[in-house]
Amino acid sequence: MILKRLTLVLAATLLLISSEAQKNIKCLIKTSMGDITIELYPEQAPVTVSNFLYYVDHHLYDSSTFFRVCTPANEVSKLVPIQVIQGGDMAAEKHAAPIVMENTNKTGLRHKDGTISMARDSVNSATSEFFICINSQPALDHDGTRNPDGQGFAAFGKVTKGMKVVKHIQEQPEKDQRLLKPVIIYNISRL
């Protein structure tokens, strides 16, 4: 009887864990340098994930690029250096309306190695561009010192496979943080 109850409790726990894992959304970023698999967190960052998936589902990232890299060498003169690759550039007429920013103070997510986050100029200005962190980047979190307004950036997922590709993109020749030959994003699709 005890063994039967224990088996039922274990089965229920595994089912709960499995359903929790299914709430996250996986996507594949196919690039000219290889594939990157990401996992998105719609429960923590619903607005940001919905925004990203709008661009994915409407194929607006097709033929966009990773175009900017921040490296230790090109960030040496910055007060707060970071390491990221940035992509998702497209013509302004393809942009959806900017979204309300879900910073890390609201979501509990942090800018760690492999975190995917929305690029922005000012608060509530993010549209299509996103970046992927290389190593931990706490200066990009809420109250971080990279952005003068202290609001940080909206993390919404992480790389689960393909960090070698991310790092390879970061190593490409650049000038003033712009890749001399941007890396093509063939498409981003849900898995």
C-alpha cells in the first residue's frame, strides 16, 4: 500500500514537472553560421515573449541578421563593458508597436550566460531587435549600470543549444561593434 501511494505520488510529481517544462516555448534560430536553440519564458515575461513570437510567427526575422557584437576588445573604453551579440534588424515598416518593458525587477529573470533579451533605446521602446548574453551580464539587469536610466533590459529566455555558434558570431571581424559581414538569420521558428 505504501509503495503504491509512493508510486502514485512520484507519477503525479513527474507529470507536474513535465507540464511545467511544456509551458516554456522552444524556438530554433537558423543562421548562416549554424543553429541556436532557445527557450522562452511566457509566464515570467508574457509581453516580451508575445512580442518576439509575433515576429517569429509572421516570418519577419527571415533574412534579418546578427549585426552587432560587444567584445572585451571593443568595449575596453566603456565604463560598463558587456559581451553580447545583437540581431533582429529589419525595416521600420515591419516593426510592431513598441512594447511595455518587463525588466528583470518584474520578471525575476537575470542576464546570465545565454540569456536572450530585447534591445532598446529608451524605456518601452523595444520592437524587433534582441541580444544574447555571453557570460553573466548583471549590468543589464534592473538597477544595472549599463543604461543610465537604471531600468536594465527585458530578459525573456535563454539559449539551450548553440552557444558555440553565439561565441563564433561574436568573434567575427567588426568595426565599431558592427560586423563587417553580418550573420544572416535565415529564419526563426517554433519547435
